[in-house]
Amino acid sequence: MALSGLEIYKLLPKTNCKECGFPTCLAFAMQIAAKKAALDKCPHVSEEAKGKLESASRPPINLVTIGSGEGKLEVGNETVMFRHEQTFYHPTGLGFIVEDNMVESELIKRVEKIERLRFERVGQKIEANIVALANTSKTRDKYIAAIKRVLEKTKLNLLLICDDPETIKASLDIVKDRRPLIYAATKDNLDALLSIAKGAKVPLVISAPSLEDLSELSEKAASGGLNDIVLDSGKKPISEKLEDLTYIRRLALKKTYRPFGHPTIAFTDAKDPYEEASEAATLIVKYASIVIMKCIDHPVVLSLLTARQNIFTDPQKPLQVEPKVYEIGNVTGESPVLVTTNFSLTYYTVESEVESSKVPSYIVSVDSEGMSVLTAWAAEKFTPEKITSALNQSGLKDKITHKELVLPGYVAVMSGKLQEESGWQVKVGPREASGIPSFLKGKKK
């Protein structure tokens, strides 16, 4: 049974040393009780207390690491059912199937295309995480040969899909340093794969067609000494899969049901690429830790990575760029000066339109705490005073030969006060960013 914050506090050293990152031991105890902090952050806790606090300090969903190095994928360790309650911490891993019975040239071409599924959006890199190699041929030699080709062409994390323990064991002789995820242990091969996963120190997927069977196998794997477990409730219609994932998440978080306190994996099943994208988006939202799909078309994958980025962005901390002056193109003393907020989506939208205009310009990004133009204006975070302060600190007076500022059209109402406050001549720009190219080209003429 979970301990309260005060019960946990009684077992802590009560030194208030702050080495855990919290101001007092009581504050730390409250965070442990809320599953928002781990006991190992306290360097002075006694072994006796550790034993008593183990269940209270253990996260409701274990953190599992797949892969190694900078590109490793961490899944699990979530604490809430809904993002607005706090936030989601570890973005869903997105992977793509490659089959070992493909013609070698086609296999290589597909892996190379998966490797190129990398994009930049609002200043962040978003990319695929996993190559899932399936032993469709059911032969060991073909699978080993395919693994070698995959290793040559990608540094992405690996999911080894094979139900033969001996083939998995032979595969791990080649790739265990890459810490792949093994798929999947069932009631028929659990003992063998459990032994192999423990020996190689790699994570293992536990798969069963019902939640009752999945719970039983998960308990057996955990009692066998394996903590790096990923759960799969089998191939089913998307509605049933969604129900399973929700039950697993709810039981883990609300009931601290340990057999379900692990990340989850799900496979898409639709044949049409757009239906498959819809399935994948549903699984990302609720509540798959890893989604494996077939379609590798760039537009489809970009839409899913964008959705994932939005879902796993802390709603209380919007994506922001550094508030400063950005130089777009080969600016001169006569280049236009535009002002906007430091909300990433707003800034990068403005930046892309300025770039497409081919008119070198300065963009002054004002600290609006990550709010868009209208939102920041309504919240008094984008005001004549704040813009004036940003201009004064920008150093632009030493770079340009004019004092003309382009203000977003949606906040034209502040143009008079801004001109009076700053001493700059304020020009009202377009309301929509799409109008920036024609506006700047008109000014240039």
C-alpha cells in the first residue's frame, strides 16, 4: 500500500541538506508520495528506510531504455492519465517494419529511407526511433544476414521480432551492444526468452491476447528478475487495442498494479497509409509507449511526428525561442525590422515567410513567455513597454540607419502608444504571416 508524504518523511534523515534538489526533506517526501521523485535522489537515506520505502518510491510505470548512446529511446515513467494534469515525459517511440525475406537491395533501400525520416520543426529535431526487423522468413541465416545489413545502414534503435529463442540468442551475439528490444515472449517461450534477455541485459516484450494472461506473464517475468519489460496485448481491432492500453495505464497509475507498471507497444494493422496514420495517431495519444507501423512515406511520418511533438510538449511550458534579434539573410543598415513574440511556432512561421521573401531582415523576438501574438497581447505580455525594452536592449541602433519597426497587424491597436513609447516609426504589417513576403517586397520597391 502506498505511503503518505508524512509517513515517508518519518523514514527520511531529516537533514534538509537540499542535495535531493528540494528545499526540505518534507517537500521531498511529498514528491515521492506523488510519484514525482525517486528515492535514490537522497544520498543519506538508510538501507532500512530504503527497504520500507521501495514501493512508495518506485514509479508507477517503469522507465525502460532501448538502445544506447545519444539516440537511445526511453519509454515509460509516466505519472498521469491526461496531459493537462501535469505533462507527459517520454514521447512515444515510432518504429517501422523491415522484413528479412525482402530482396537485399529493397531491404537496404527501405532502411535508408527510414534513416532519413528526420525533420526540423519549430527549432526542434523530430525523427523516427526504431527499425523493427521481422523474421518473416523463419530462417536463422536470413535473419542474421538481414541484421548485418541493417546495422550497416542505420544507427536507429532495433526491435528484433522473432519467436525462436535460438535465433534471438544468435542475433544478440551481434547486436547486444546496441541494446535492442526483443519481441516477444509468450506463454510458450517465456522461460527461454527471459533467460536470454537477462543474460544479455536487454529489454523484452511480453505478449498475450488477454489482459489476464498478460498480467500473469508480466508477474512471472518480474519474479524471474527482469525489470525491463514492455507489454503487448496482441493483435486486435484498434477499438479493442485502445481499451486495453487505457486499462493498463489506469491500473498502473490509479491502482499501482505492478504487473501493468511497464511501458506498452502496439502495431498498426491498416492497409491504407492514411488509415494507418490515423491508427498510429490514436495509439500515440492513448497510450502506447512504442508504435510500430509499415508506411514510411514522408508526409505520413511527418504528420505523426508533429502530432507526437505537440502531445509531449509540456502544456504549461510552451515551446519558445530565445528572445533576441535574429538576422535573416545578408542584412544591411537599411534592412527592415520586424517584431514578434518568442513562441516557437509564431517565430518560425514569421522566419520562413521572411526567408521566402528574399528580403534580408531583422526579427526582434520579444519575451512573451512563449505565448502567440494575440494571446500575449491579451495577457499583457506583448506590450509597448516590453517591445520598447527589447528594442533598447537589442543593439539595433548600432546596426541600422533607420528607426522603422514593422508591427504584427493583429495588434495594430498598440501602434500609436508603441511609437510614442519607443521613439520608433511604427508600420503596421499584415495580419497573417503569409502576407509578409508581398509586404516586404512592396517596402523594398
